[in-house]
Amino acid sequence: MAFKINDYTKSNELFKRATKVIPSGVYGHLGPAEGNFIPVSAWPFFSERAEGAYFWDVDGNKFIDYMCAYGPNILGYNDPDVDAAAFEQAKFGNCTTSPSYKMVELAELLVDTVNCADWAFFAKNGNDATSCAVLTARNATHRKKIIFVNGFYHGVSAWTQKIDYPGVLPEDVANNLYVDWNDVAGLEKIVAENKGEIAAFISTPYMHGNYKDNELPADGYWKKVREICTREGIVLIVDDVRAGWRLDLAGSDHYYGFEADLICFCKALANGWNVSAICGKEWLKDAVSGLSYTGSYWMSAVPFAAAIRNINKLKEIDAPKLLREKSVKLLDGLKGAAANNGFNLVVSGEPSLFYLRIANDDSMMIHQDWVAEMVKRGIFISSHHNHFMNAAVSDEDIKHTIEVADEAFKITKKMHPEAF
Amino acid sequence: MTDARTLAYINLYAVLGSLENLCELSEDARKLVKTDKPVAIGFDVKGGPSATLTFTDGKCKFTAGCEKCNVKLPFSSCEKFNGIIDGTVTPIPSKGFTKISFLLKQFTPLTDMLSKYMRPTEEDLKDEKFFELSTNLLFYTIAGAISQIGNNDEIGKFSAHHIPDGVVKIAISGGPAAAIEVKDHKLTTVKQNPEKYRALMEFGSMKLAHDLFDGKVNAIAKVGEGEIIMRGMINMIDNINRILDRVALYLA
């Protein structure tokens, strides 16, 4: 069957309006440039509403959304239980001079849930959490340098960016050291070359960088990293902003069998309500307490209430297992549809955060065309970024996705006779 | 946050290098540098680049090195060489004194002509032919500067380090195209439309390209409006764009 092709008339009109009053129209990862809308005509710019596994754009096009707002949507948009908890809290108060007791309840829940957590500190975005972690590590160790893993993304503050990024000074990143993923020998070398100077090693639990196949930790990698950090007095920070709550409710470090000193959460923590958290070991509690680090909305009660209900519901449904099962079902179907049409679809990373790449050419152009054909038919996926599974995706949604994928593969094949 | 050595490479390879294109695209330029015998002007910059511009029958060819020049202009430093582009330094040849007449009466007016196209007035740009030639020359200069910054500037080298091997095509729809060839993080600009490429960045029109070069429009918004097309290995384009930011810094 031929699926409907989306029309984006209203989206395009709104984008034109937006460019007059908003820098770039839509800036950042949700926008057409950073979001890799290739070609831009295949994508919507603005949504009108969302529910469960779907969102509808301003033209009324419905999408099965495998980007999940780039991670926050884990139970489904507008989850009735989480939203009920948030709306109930809103009746009592949100942003108040004395923080709500909900803050204590959420901290207790995190300490009970997250394996390495002896305490919890709250903020708003993932960047707030990773910045807090680095400040804490520097305060605790009185050292300057931070080791990053090449391909990293830890936020948008100057220290997280690179020397060639607009607005970043060489001094901002002068204490950043870089090592390749899974490279224990490289890590040992860099530690030896900077002995006694390294405050922290910061990394995602596995390499889910953009524009490349995602890589899982090699056998023994994290055990060795943990040993090196402990031996050298380096704070081990796990940036679980992206993967957190989808692999293991006790933290992705727990999933991979080690213990972080600090772990950062955001995205799926409250199913779309805005809160982030840093959890850590007891010995770092004084160091984080000593920071001058706060924000106007960091102790708002509504997102705390949402996070509490979200975490409890994730436990009730055993979300990591459920998301993995749904993802495996989807990925098996996509790989089958690809193979049936002569495509080499490479799937990498953890299933619940799957990364896709068509490997029939070396330029990603075939892949980009296939992704565009999917989006035009209402399956929102990405050509450059890992995806996110959510608990509201049904078997029917997965079946429909695979049917659309089959049609998109056929269309893409006709567009690229040179490759088949 | 620029350095004289990188600027010297840009000035020689990209700015003076675009004389090739000026002679190719302008009848007036061709007439101006017509000679009976080839004149090969070598630029030899101590601690910096060296290259030769060879003028034959109204055509200009750029080659790296100055072993085969018949007029040699030595410069004791990159700063001194950059001074000729600013107009603050007058070069004195160390060989080829018989070609001084070409230097003064043909080459200097040719570079003056180039300057007019590279730094046009609003009035000049109202002339359609002038506008088109100016945009072409700016395009080729920028394309040339990308490789020089990626190979020489410390921050540019950081960007180049993140570009995988392959060809990036940069083009203006209905206008010029160039290839940035990347091998082991070294960049080479080839001022021709490549047959095969791993990534494409195409500006939708000459007007859009000129406005972008002038900083009059926002590139990200134009991506959203579909007037700048990006395809293929976006991580290649992403890093080329970071170098492009520095082109503006050097050529401002």
C-alpha cells in the first residue's frame, strides 16, 4: 500500500515567522540544522500536541515518535499517572521560597533506587548536572584537568565544548584531555602524563555519539577504568543523561557492573517534566555542598512530584525490560525489511537507544534519503542520532513502522540505482 | 585569534590564487596580462608559503613552490608578505629585473582589479556582471582559504583533525563549485566540480551566497528555509563550517 505523504504548509509558514523573531527559527537539536533535516522539506518544524507514542504537527500530521523529544518521553507523552501527580502538586505550589518537601521525597527515592547514590542534588538540564559534577570533582580533588572520551557530548557550557566552537575560548577548554572510547592503554598513558593533575574522568556509559555507529564497552573496560580512577584519585563521572532509566533503574553504571562516583540524570527522569539530578557517593557530599551552584527553578515542586511518580511507574512496569523487548521487536522488523530490499541496515548501541545506519554507500546519503521517506510518512526517526524507545509504543505501532520502512526502502532503492 | 603565518598562506594560496579565476572569468583581466613570453612571478616567504603565478597568453596558473619562476619576490617574514595585500609593503624582486615593467604595469593593476571585486561597493554590485564575477571570486577565495586554515591555523587544525577522509563539495546552485579533498586531516582545495563526494554543501543562489559572504543573512535559518542544502557526511560539513567561521576572521 502507498502511505500518505505529509504536507507541511503550516509548519513552513510558522518557520518563516519564527526566523524573524527567534535566532535561526528553531535553534539547537530540535531545529533543522542541528537536527539534520535532510532534505528539510521532509520534516515538520512545530508540533501541536502529543500523546503516548505520537505527536501531531501543526499541519495535523501524526508521527510515531522514536526520538521521544530526544529522550525525555519514556512512558509516553502526557502519561496520565505522571501528569496527575504533577497537576496535583501544582494545586499546592511549585516555585516557592521554601522548597517543597517533595524535594526530600525525590532525593530519598533516588538514594533508594540508584546504586551509587548516597545523596541527590537537583537542577534543571543535563548540562546543569554535568557542570555540577565537574565542579564537584575539582572542589574535591583541587585538581584542574578533566578527561573526555572522543565523540563526547556533555552539554553546552563552555567547558563541554571544543576549541573551534563559536564563542569558546582556548582558555575554556585548556584543561580538557581526550582519549578514545574503550582505549584503556590510552587512558593509562594520559593519566601517567598528567599524574596528580586530573580531577575527573567523564563519560557516557557507552559511546552513543552522533554520526557514527554506537559502541558498547569492551569486556573489562569499565572495571579497568574504575581501577585507574580509584588508584589515581580521579573522580569517575558517568553522564547518564541520555541513557539513564532506559537500561537500568539503578543507573547505567550498575547495568555495566561498576560504580560511578557521580552520576548525572535528566531526560527521562520525570517523563518530560523539567528536572535533572546529580547523585553521588558519600565522600563527595561535602564537595558538592560547598559549591556556589543554584538556579531560580531548580527546586520547583511540580517536576519533583512528576519524577517521583515516573520512577515508581518505571519500577512497576520494569521499564528497561519492556523497552528492550519492544526495541528488539522493532529492530528485527527493520533489519528484515532492509534485507528484503537489498539494504545493509547496521544497528548499533543498546536496543532501547538504537542507532541506525544504511551502509550501502560511504556517504550516508542513501541513509538520509531513507530516513526522509520515513519521516514524510509519519515515522519520526533521525539520520545522525541514536533513537529512544518509549513504553507507549504498541505492537501495532511497530508493525506499522516496519510496513512504512518497507515502502521507504523501495522508494529509496529507486532513487539510488547506482548502489543496487 | 589569528596568526600571520596562516594569513600569509591564505593571502598567497586563496587571495592571489584567485587571480587564476579572475583571468579565466574576465576578458578585461585577460587583456591586461597578455604577454609575448610567459612571466612566472614567484613569491618566497621566509617561514611561510612559496608559490608561483605564471601568466601565459592572458591566462594565469598557480603552482606551489617558486623554483620555476622568472621573477622572484622574496619576503623576510609572513608579516612583510601580508603587507603587500594590505598595500603597506612594496615588493622588490631578487631576480627578473627585466620583468619589472610587467609587475608595475600589468600585475599591479590586475591585483587592483581583484581588490575591486573582492571588496565591492554597493553601487558596483548593482551591475549584474560585476555581481556575478565578484561572487565567483569570493567563492573561490573562501574555498581556497578553508584548506589553508585547516592546515595551518591551530584551531583550524583541530577542526581538520575531526574530518574523515573524502571529498566535500561546496557549490552555488547555477554557479561555481569546488572540492575540499581531505586525506589524513590535510585539506586540499580543488577549484573544480568533483564527480564523487561524501558530503555536499550547496547555496541556493548567487545572491544568497553573496549575502552569506557579506554576513547579511543567517546561515542556520537558511538551512531551515531549504536555501542551503547539506547532504552526506554532515560531520565533514560541520567541521568545514567551523573552519569557515575562521575564514571570516582572517578575511575580514
